[in-house]
Amino acid sequence: MAGASAYDPRVLLKIVLLAYNQGIVSSRAMERVCAVNVQFMAISGDAQPGHSVLAAFVSGMGEQIKSVFSQVLMVCDAQGLIGRQMFAIDGVKLPSNASKERSGTHAELLHRAQRLERAAEKIVAEHQAQDKQGDAGQQMPAQRQRRRDELSAEAKRMREFVATRARRLNAKGQEIKSNVSDPDSAKMATSKGVIQGYAAQAAVDSAHQIIVAADVIGSGSEQAMLQPMVEQSRAVADENTLYTADAGYHSEDNIAYLHRQAIPALIADTAMRQRDERFRETSKYKPKDDVLYDKRGKIEEVSFFRREHFIHDEATDTYTCPAGKALQRKGKVYDVGRGRTRKDYRAETSDCTQCALRAQCLRKPSQQRRSLHVQSSAAFDPNHPGDRMRVAIDSPRGRRLYSQRMGTVEPVFANIRHNKRLNRFNLRGRAKVNTQWHLYCLVHNIEKLAKAGIGAAENR
């Protein structure tokens, strides 16, 4: 028995790239346009593949798309579109094809499974109670039966996930939330709220905004992606290529890695803007004044008291809180490396229990008293990679070069998200999501090639 005829992978790739270029993400929408749009009819030879064929093609390409991406990158380089002066690394957080409601630690997922099972049992109990009042043996309504089956199936799925999947741990060995639908994705905080998704990464050349490296990570922290992105892009870099990235990629390990590899880089740290006099007048980085302690009515403006709201008395080595109570130093002086020390201060439980400012001072109602952990600054070491990086990025030349980072990488994300309408990934699993992200980066680079070709033709 003969099956359906095979489709040429080159034709399917053309369909997918043209669809992504026009902001068509779903395979069903691609199937529709292949039947009615003359552009898609022309490039496909009127083949009209179904949505299942297109979806399977995208999700099954895997490493092959990386090879195609590299080939297009070589063409971009041959056309002189890679300047190699600066590679800007950044990421954009996008939702995945998974629900936040199915995320949690193993304990949280088991607790949710128990709640779902109780809800299913409640439906059965309510039906049995109705039977006793009315006709016995009456079947449960279909809608209620369907709801009970859904709850039971969801609870079973969560229990099976916990039983078969290992806990996800962060670098400190602490358990982080897993998602039952897409275990590789993660909950991430964005300016529009918390999403369940991936952080899509790109390294972009400053000359013509060509994407020279791409990847995704299912974690809210992007520190782990700096070294992989640098390694991926070094094939088209040279010894003088400058790498730039924001404070989300800053860590002692990353700075030490760049130093060992002798890679020119400007990686911002979290205090960079505080050291920059250009930001001194902005409200976010402006030092706090003394109105908190001197004027009543101003205290309510502070949502949470931070360390700068506590006054240090050097003579007694104590801190005074906004309510006027003293925090005494407890324990030993801890050595945290590079000549830095940490001291711990704690208030008395009796002082915090009845304090009127308790809600602004303690993050959780279960907390009994306020603590402070005060760490001293390290002495400047001109040979330390972190100190050398801070000196470089604070210099006039460093600030001028670093200021080009946003203008290099942000338009690329704007093009992919706004013009190409990639608002979310519609696949699951890091490998498949990475394939889709590479396809969109491929579309971006091909578009840059096409525009460069048009410009060259006009010049001739």
C-alpha cells in the first residue's frame, strides 16, 4: 500500500522561512497560505503541504538548522556584512507553549495533585448526595463526568512527573520550579509580569546587525549563557572584536574567563550606573536623603526598608532602624574573599513584634525580627579581572563603546518580535525551541543579505 508522496525538504524550508518573514508562526496558518497565496504557491510549486507535515519538519530539524545558519553566516561574511568591531550579546524572554499553573517544585506539584484529587472526589460525593435525595443509580451528567476525568488525569500526570523526573537544582543546590508540560522552560520575571518560557539569546555584530550566534536557555538567569555565546561567535570574530553585554551576564567566573582567554569585553556590573555621574540625577539611582528620619509622613513612601535606611554607629558598631531600635552585631566576622568581610546584625524579637513599621521592615509575616548582612568593599586590585573591567567600562572610551550596545542588539529583537510577530514559542523542549529561534535569526540575516544586495545593485 503506497503512502503519501514525500515533500522536498528544501521546499518546506522555503515555506517556513517565507512564513516567518511575513509574521506567520503557526503551521495551520502556513497550510492556508500555501493554498491561496501566490508567493507560497510559487516557491512550493503548488505542493500545498499539510500543517502536520510543516510542524513535524520544524520540530525535527534539530542540528541541521544550525548548519544552515552557519552557511548563511558565511555568505554574510563574504558580502562584507560582518564588521567584527563589536559583538553585542543580549537576550529576550518569550513565553513557551506551557502553562504557569503546571510549574512548581516537586513538593508543590504533589500538593497540587492532592488538591485536584480532592476536587475530583468532591464531584463524586456531590453526585452521590444527589442520588440519595433523588433516584438512585442515576448516571453522572456528562459535563460533570468530563470535569472529574480531567482533574483526575491532571493529578495523575503530575504524580508521574514527580516520580520520573529528577529535581531541578540551581548553582547553589537549591531546588527550582519545574514545568510538567515543558520541563526545559522556566518561570521568568518580565516588565509585563511573570511568564513561563525561555530567554532567547543573540550575539549581534555592530556593523550591519547580523546575528552571529543564537541560543535559548530555560532559566531566568542569563549569566550561564555568556561563555557559550562567546564560544559560538568566535568562529567569525578576530582578536580585536569587542564583546559587550549588560549586567545580567556579569559574574566573577565570566569576567575571569574573558581575562584568561584575552577576549576584549565590556560587561556591565550592577553598580555601573551608580558610578556614572550622568545618572546621578535620575530618581532610580539618586542617593536617599534624610527625610525618612526627620519628617513624619515620608515613611509611608518607602515600601521596604533597605540597609541604607538604617543608621550605623561606629562607636558601638550597631545599626539603628527607622523605628529607633538598635540592631546588635551577632556572630563572628566572616571572610568572603579578596579582603572583604561580612558582619551580621539582628534586632531583638521583642522590638519587632509590636513595631508599627513591621510591614515595611519584614518581608514575610512569619519573620520574627529584622537582620542585616553588611559586607565591606574589597580593596582595589589593578590586577584583578573584575576591577580591571570596572576601570575599563568607567573610562570615557569604555562608556562610549558600551553605549553602542543597545543600538546594536535591541533593533534586532524589535524586528523579530514586532515585524516578524514572534510573541511566543509554539514548540516545547529546549532543542525544538532553539530550532525555531535559529529559524527566526536565519530570516533576519537573509533579510539583511537581501537589503545589502539591493543596495549593491543600485550602486552599480
